[in-house]
Amino acid sequence: MRPLMGLAGRNVVRELLAGVTLLAIAVPLNIGYAQIAGLPATAGLYALIVPAAIYALTVSSRQLVASPDAAAAALVASSIGGLAAAGSDNYLTMALAQAIICGALFLITAVFRLGFLANFLSKPILVGFVGGLALDILISQIAKMLGVKINSGGEFVEKVGDLFAGIGSLNWWSVLISAVAIVVLMVGARIAKVVPWALIVLVLATIVVVTTGLESAGVSVLGKVDAGPPHFTWPILTWTQWLNLFPSAIALLFVTMAEGLLVARSYGERRGYATNPNQDLFAFGLANIASGATGGFTVGSSTSRTAAMDSSGSRTQLPSLVAAVGTLLLVIFGTALLADIPSPAIGAIVGVAVLPLLGIRDFVAMWKQDRFEFIIGAVCFLVTLFVGAIAGIAVSFVLALVNLVSRASRPAIDVLEADDNPDHSLLDSAPSGHETAPGVIVIRLAAPLFFANSTVFADAVKRAVQASVNPPVHDVVIDLESVTDIDVTAAETMEALKTWLKDHDVTLGYSRARLPLVKRMRDIGIVDDEKFYDTNREALAKLGDPARAR
């Protein structure tokens, strides 16, 4: 797949203009995300240059925008905050190393085609995890908007405590700037989504602060931003420090993988082009290694910026290249313009961007649709918020497995009912406790037979046999049409079931088994002299009353 697929002469102007819009959106947001991560503004800007360009030239998705996002920034802050002091050189070095580790893990997942692992993060888990991070971020941004000093690297409870303790010292000029910024951002988005309202807010707020001298009245500003292009470097850490960063890099990997692949696929399907998940993982890997090697931090997928580019009519990766060039010119020639940007305005921009990530609508929908799924999302939310991001991702995977096994342990198990219509290829479910034909039970399992459901299935067979006493059951046929695999635990359960059936003078047989499954059953040693039938009708014709099974 060649770079910049979809670019042609007819749309190049539109794509260039979309790139200018992306630059206007990305610069203020990335400065804010860098502050969330506890990093200098240049870390957010550098991530928009080399990493974004490499990603744009190697990804299969024509539209997905790669950039640090709110979730990644919060993960960086929560994971590195316990290893180094925010703002220190060692903290920055660890953030660079973390991005490189994350990039290496992405390359491994691409080479071994492990993108399916992202499927373990279901929607409730993602909503809860990202929502917990978003609320933690929002508290820090509210503090900026109010002009209250808090420990942005602290735990959620500590930050909330600092915020309430500092309410008495809030700065009313900061509150006014934030309020106006929020109104402009929210109303502007309804009027014209393609307008870079975040940039307009920053420019106007900066002009107001500079011309009125509000900095002397207590309004915090961004401060000096180091000028100069990104340069290639390599973080120097001890092996222990590198190893300490692996858990958080894995968490970043899974969150970025799940969101990135999902968004890329959805836009590809919506706009009618193919995407390659493994190529996209490879592109994320190169982008993150480049980010760590050029002064940036972990790069993920930006859903909001991708949506903005789609709304502007962009269908290629050219806007990312335009934004990369524009950001490069900014860090070389225009960093002086950034020094007087008021922090309340940055807080308002990031706060408005983060607000949808709280997932309030998703939680309401899950409450109506499935209470168990809601509980999973709520647990992920609370663990992420009060214990930490790494614990949140660990609990997320445990809950994903519990949810998977819970659902798999309750498969559809049906005793089939004989049907007089010979044109019907499948038999319908019989009423509970009924046999298929006198003395014969055909029972169907609609799932793979494995450790989580084998005992449930065996018990269902026993209950069906015991429920039919007049006449007693003499044959049980297991319909294997929907069974795709059998594991070792299930094999042991089946051996025990065969013994139980034999003790009750019941003969076991199988119907509609796929050839690979039959081979699997023979390989694991659970097939003796049992008969296999091509269809359920054939089994009934040979075992039951031919008149009922014709």
C-alpha cells in the first residue's frame, strides 16, 4: 500500500487546508496534553513532527490522526510520577524511554499479528478505563481554570482535596478567562465545527493577558518554551529503570491498540477503503520509537482530531504532514508567541476536549442495556480513578476474561424435537424435559466445548436422560454442528459423561461433526466405538421410530 493513498489533483487543495486546520487544533491541545503528562510543552509539539510524519507515510488508514492524547498523557503522568519528580530531567528521560518501549511492543504485535488482543478490551472496559483517566485529568484542568495551585502529579483524592482547599484563593480573572473560553469553544463547535476555535481562544486570551497585564494580577501563563527543531537522542537509564517502565508501556499499548484499530476500521468502512490492522500497528510502533528518540512522548490515536479531519472533507494523511511541517516552523521561529498563553485558556481547551471521554452517555446506555456490563465499566472507572491506571488496565483484563468465561459458561443447550417435515434441515428445540424420539435424545451445544462449559453441558445431558423415564432413554446423540473445538478439560468431562451413560445403559453417538473436530476428538482420545451420523434425521432413523423421523 503506497503512502498518501487517495490523494489526487482534485482534492489536494482541500487536503492542504485541512492540514492548516489540524495544525490549529493540534498545537494548543498537545501543549495541554504535555502539561497533563508533566512534560515541557516542546514534548507535545515534537510529537507532532517526526512521529506524525512517519506514521502518515506508513499507516494503512487514510484518515486516522496519530498524536498524544488525553488518555496517554494521564497514563504517562500516573506511571512515571511514582518513579521520578515531575519536571525533572530524569522524568523526561523516562517518558522518552516509555515511548520507545511502547513502540517496540507495537512492532512485536505487528510482526506476530497480535492485534486480536485488543478485542479483550470491550466497550464497557474502555469506557470505564478512559472515563477514570478523563475525570482525573478534568480535576487538574479545573484547577487551572480557577487559578488554584494543586499537585498535578498527585493521586485523585489528593488533587480533589487540594482543589477544595484552594477554593478560597481562586483567581477571578482566571475564572473569567476560562468561562469565556468554554462558551466560545462549546457554542463555536455548534455553529461551525471546521473553525479552529481552540486556536482562536488561545490567540484572543493571549492578547488580553498581554495588553492588560493580567499576569501581574495572578493569571498563570505558559512561560518560556525552548526554541529549536527536534534532535535525535536516546534515553540513558539503568536496566532497572527500563524494566520499571514496561507495565505502563504495556498499558499504553493496549489502550492505544484498542482505540486506534477500532477508529481506523470504522472510518475505513464508512468511507469505503480497506485497512490493514497489522500495518497500522507497525506504523504506531515506528511513530512511538521516533517520538521517544526526538523528544516527544507516547503517540496514540486522536479520535477527536480524526473526526475533525473527516468533517472537513479530508480523506488522506496529507493534513498530518502539513501539520508536521507547520509545527516544525513554529518550534524553530515562533516559540516566543507561546510564552504568554494563559494557563486558564489551556485548561478550558483541554477540559472541553476531555469532557466527552467521561462516557456519561455510554454509562447511561449500558445501565439500560446490560447491568452486568455497566458494573464492569463502573469497576474499571473506580479502580482507574482511585488506585491507578496500571491497576485499572490489569483489572480491565481480569474483568474481560471473567466476562468472557461467564458468557461462555452459559451456552445454548437444546434437546431437539423431531420434525415431520423432511425439508427441514435442522430440528427445533424441544420443550424442557422432552425427548427427541422414544428412547432417543438428540442434544445440541451451540458453543466450543471447553473448560468453562463442559461440566454445564455434561450436567444438561444427565438431566435430559433422567427426565425421560417412560420409555427410558437408550441412546444420546450429541449434535456437534456448532462445536468448533474441544479442550483437554472438556475431554476429561466427556470421558466421565461416557462412563455415566454406560452405567445407565445409554449409548452415546455424535451427529453433524466437522472433519477437523472429529480428528481433534480422536487425537485427544475421547472417541472409542461411538457412531457418527451425518444428520440428526439419519440418527433418528437408525435409533428411533422411523415413522417420526422420516
